[in-house]
Amino acid sequence: MSSDGARRRDVTVADVAKAAQVSKAQAARALGNYGAVSDDVRERVLAAAEELAYRPNELARSMNTGKSHTIGVVVGDIENPHFGLATRGITDTAKKSGFNVILINTDENTAAEVEAVSVLLDKRVDGLIVAPASSVETQHLRRVHESGRPLVLLDRSADGLTVETVAVDMAAISYESTQYLLDAGHRRVAFISTLRTGAGYSAGTRLDSSQISDRLEGMRQAFADGGCQFPEDLVRLNAGDAGSVRNLTREVLLGADPATAVVASDGLIALSVVEAIQEMGLRIPDDVSFLMYDDFAWTRLTTPPLTVVAQPVYDMGAAAASALIRQIEGRPPLAPAPEFNATLVRRGSVGAVAVPAR
Amino acid sequence: MSSDGARRRDVTVADVAKAAQVSKAQAARALGNYGAVSDDVRERVLAAAEELAYRPNELARSMNTGKSHTIGVVVGDIENPHFGLATRGITDTAKKSGFNVILINTDENTAAEVEAVSVLLDKRVDGLIVAPASSVETQHLRRVHESGRPLVLLDRSADGLTVETVAVDMAAISYESTQYLLDAGHRRVAFISTLRTGAGYSAGTRLDSSQISDRLEGMRQAFADGGCQFPEDLVRLNAGDAGSVRNLTREVLLGADPATAVVASDGLIALSVVEAIQEMGLRIPDDVSFLMYDDFAWTRLTTPPLTVVAQPVYDMGAAAASALIRQIEGRPPLAPAPEFNATLVRRGSVGAVAVPAR
DNA sequence: CCTACGATTGAGACCGGACTCACATCGGTT
DNA sequence: AACCGATGTGAGTCCGGTCTCAATCGTAGG
């Protein structure tokens, strides 16, 4: 029944100690539950703490333990449900181990990512989970790693950085799903991604993202194994906002030798691609087949329901968090590193290739 | 071209001072850019800092400035795109003013929320943005407010707490959209929400959420003004996972006097409701009309596209963040408090009520 | 040439906990 | 009765910054 009004200064151990008539050291011990404290003292201290509504200052605590019980998470875009779900996996897992999460968005911009990493390091987070915007520009990540601060990568790997990385085998699933398209008779398969590249795309271009290059590699391999020519001309990168995705979609579907199937590299792009296809008055899968990465609930609601590459996003977020916390607590890596596999969920958006009307 | 390997202890001002041959105080002044420092000293200090790759310890800094440049955000579920987008608005705005965000998920559980608020306060965040799980149990929020820490509520208000609150006028938009349904001839309108209530729902039940009670109030009012009887029996709360939503949907559509229109209280529920309707072999809007809260991109892709209540979620998140930062920096509230209005986006999921076949 | 005042500068206090160290105290040994 | 190890306890240091305060330096004004 404390009736103290608004109080400027917070209650500190010193205040509690004074109220309990013991030394600051004893109060700290009783409160922190360490060292030797007599029952009498402990009771008086806890009672005083209760009475004064004492709350420890985590900042001060972190300062000399060196542990902040906070992990930093750097993602491209939480608005993207992919990261929303992964973040959920991370925060749930972190909370279970008593860690909090500071979240920073980079808009898939490397400069912002560098800044984000610095800020988090300055705040002395215990570790970092990063979904790197670039697999090439990774000096900042290397610095983190070298400074000894635990780091776990999510979704994408970083060149020449031997850090624990939680990601699915993109090349494999891409191979599998491309084969599925080939089996349905598709030879003209378009791939649309927001990945930003300095120059345009051509066969040998060095890509900035391991995710995307793995996917293209998988496609290329599947085409090669099927004895077909991979349609490099239908790969469209640098997609930006909804309008740009729409334009790219029209491009690949209206060209001289149009695509018969379109692959969208993530759920956000997929929305615009499908919208564009509907606007053009084309039917899925009769006129165009469609395949997308990420399995969101809404993909089951469209007509037809969409065929997708499902990734265990939540579990991957959770795994990244436990791997990080394991490292923070200095425990050895899990004997068989957990593997994550994407699966092709065949619904209704991929059909046999339409016989061109002529 | 520093070639120092892994180093355990971080570089501190003292280290920089030593390297620059000046006192710790002078180094701190040069680094912190305050007080009087001669050009000579400043140069030497900055050079030394650069050389040693000095980075200030934000924890230590926060400790005696009292400012952590961090705000705490407590939401029910980031996995829900509604909060994903709001969070995006918050983080974008926060970043512009140099603030970071610690995000905590509560699963719409009040106990978790109380805990979350405590943790954030202990971490000495400069302010809090909370989307309260309950509008009734708000002692913990009252405590925050009384302790003088800035607090802004998002989406929902809290009983008897005069805190800045960023939310749309739910009763108004609910009234408008209900009227729209009534005009289409619907009298049997079901409402499905995940809101947890201790007891079941009946006319006078005191609801835990201002959002939901405002919506029901708006519906009730519209029915009254239209001279119709509000179908209390079709209000379904306590929806849980996808399966439970599905069951509730079947209930309201298969009863003796079934609903002719269903309103889903958020995007996550909507997915399951639509799925259930499709499974039952009913067509929207011929057999059942459908209306949902929140305008997500996928609602345009279904057949027919869904009629929704769009809320300026991103802007609301951004507004909550700027209001909070304004309070933190001690600036006066904006003269005309910004208002946010939801709008009814009429697409194709609401049709004239079906003439019952008999 | 002497004084005064602003610019510089270094020593040290302080923020709020955690933790080291030296100094009791006390029942149990031999 | 002298000795010992296991508690209890308080004084004080430290973490890494910020900031106060008094001392020093330079030189412009008298």
C-alpha cells in the first residue's frame, strides 16, 4: 500500500540497504542471491526492497557483468511475413532463455546494415543474428566475428565467413521445383527477384546474394540435366516496388518468345506478379503457370491455390536463436547440425504448358 | 591498416587518452564533442581513436546520461502482418530520430505483457509503445505512466488511463460497414474474433478489449438505427487457432438460422474463415458475404477480391513513435492531434443476401 | 610590469550494480 | 586453551563513460 507519488530518481541498492539497516554489499548479495547472507539480513533486505518497489538497473548490471541478455537481430524487412515469422521464432526462443531482442530493419541496404551492426555492438548486445543483405560485402560481419562477439547468419551465407548459418539448401529445392516445371513441359521459365545488382543480369554475373545465385544455379542445373536451354533472358532482377514487379511480369509474358511459367522469389513479389497476371486477363494455370517461394496461408485461398516452396521459417528463426544463445553461453555446437529443408508444395498453379495457339 | 587480432577487452576512453598522451577527461571531451578542447588535442585524440578503432560503450553512456536512446515496443504478435506493418512504421520513425527498438511479443497474454513492461523498464528504455492485450487490466501501464516514463498506446485504449493513444475510431467504421451489410439485405451477421473472455459472450458482457467492444457497439448501433434486431447469437469470441476458427465458422453458417454474412476481426482469422467457407463448398458472395478488418495485399488476389476495412497501420505506427519521441524529448503535444480513419474498401465479397432456397 | 578573465587541462567524483578483500564470529577440534 | 574452517559482514574498487571543480596558461587591458 505504498502511496509515493511520482518520483524522479529510481530506488537503488543503496536505498534498500539504508532502509534495511545493512551495508550496500549485504543488500546487493541478498538481492542478487549470491554470496553468504544470514536469514535475518535477507528477510530485512527483501522486505525493504518490496516496500520501496526496488527494481534493479539492468544497465548497471550489464556494465560489470559484461552480459546484456540482449541479442541484436538485423533483417531486411519485418514487413515481409517471411521475416515476421522468423522474428517470431527468434523472439520466442530468446525469451525462453531470458534474452531480449533489439530489432533493426535495413531495407536490404548494406550501408544501413553496417550501421545497424555498429549500433548493436555499441549497445553491447551479447550476440547478433543477421540476414545479410549482401553475401559479398561482409567486412562488417567479419569484424563482428573477429571481435569475438557471437554471430549467426540467417537465410543467406556470407562469402568467406565461417560462421554458423541457418538456411535451407536453396540449390536443391530450386533444382527439384525446376524439374517439376520441366516435367510439365515448361521450357520458358521466368524468374523475378528484387535482388539489386549493379549491372543488369547476364549469364556470368556475380550475384550479391547466395540465396538467389543458389536458386539460379539449381534452375540452370535442372535445365542442363534435362537437356534443355536455360532461358537466361527471362531472369529479371532489380525488381523494386509493386509497379516495377508488374512491369517485369508483363515483359516476360508479352515478349516475342514469352514465358509459360513464372517463378516469384518471395511472397511480397508474388503478390504483385499474380496481380499483374490477373490484370492481363491470363488464367493460372491454363495460360501461365506460377510458382513462388514461401508458403503463406493466403496462397491456399486464391483460385487456384498456389504451388509454393515452403520453408520452415519459424523453425529456422528459432534454430538461429538457439545456436546464438548456445554460443553466448559457451556451449559446444550441436553434434549433428540441424538441417532445414524446403519442400515443394504442389497445389494448383502449375499446369501442363499451354499449346501455343497459332 | 591495423592488424590487431582478436582482443578481449574493448578499447576505452582511457586507452585512447593514453595513446594520445592526454588526460582521460580531455579525451572524453574531444570524443564527446563537448567542453573546451584545443585543436591540437582534438586532432591527437581523434587520430588515436581512429587508430585503436575506439567505439563508445553505449551502456556506460546511458548509465549516467539516463538516456538509452531505446524505446520498448510491446505487441501481441509480430507474426500478424498488422503488427508487422505497425512495427515497421515504428522502427522507421525511431531510426530517423536516432532511437532503437526493443521488441517484445506477448501472445496477447496480459501476464506476459506485465513481465515485458517490467523488463523494458529495468532496461531503462526511454519510453514505451504498447498495444495492450487488455483494456481492463492496466495497473502495470498505470505504473509506467506514474513513474514518469513516457508511454503511448497503440490500437487499443486502456480504461481510466489518460495516455496518448493512437487508434482509429472503430465504432464509426464498424457502424459504417455494418450499415453497408444491412443495405445489402443482411440481417444475420456473424462476428468472429480471437478476443479471449473469461465467460462466454452475451449481450451485456463487459469486454476486455476496447477495439472489439467498439466494433460490436458500432454494429449494434447500426442495427438499432436500421430498426433491426442485432443477432447476439452470432457473435463468436475466444477463437483460437486455425482449427477453432474453422469450427466457429461452420457453427454460424450451419445453424438453424445461419449467418448470411461473416465479419472477421483480423487478417489472421480471416484466412481461416475464408478457408472454412471454401471447404464447405459455399461461394462468396453468392452464398455468404464476407467482410474483414485489415487490408492486406492478398485480399485483392482471391476470387472474388475481399471487401475490407483498411486501417492506416504503418502511419499509426509511425505516429505512435513520433508521439513517444516527442514526449521523451519534452516537446509539447501536436496542436491538432492527428486522427486516423479506417475506410471501407468495397471489393467483391459482399453481395445481396441470398434468397433462401426452400 | 601586473592583474584579470577566458580557454585548457587533469584529478577525481559519480551513475548503480557486482565483486574482492580483510576482518569478525562461532561451533568444533585436538 | 589455542587453532581451524565455514559463515557473515562492511569498506572499497571496478565497469566505462559524463561531468564538476580547481589549477594552469596565455595574453589583453591598465
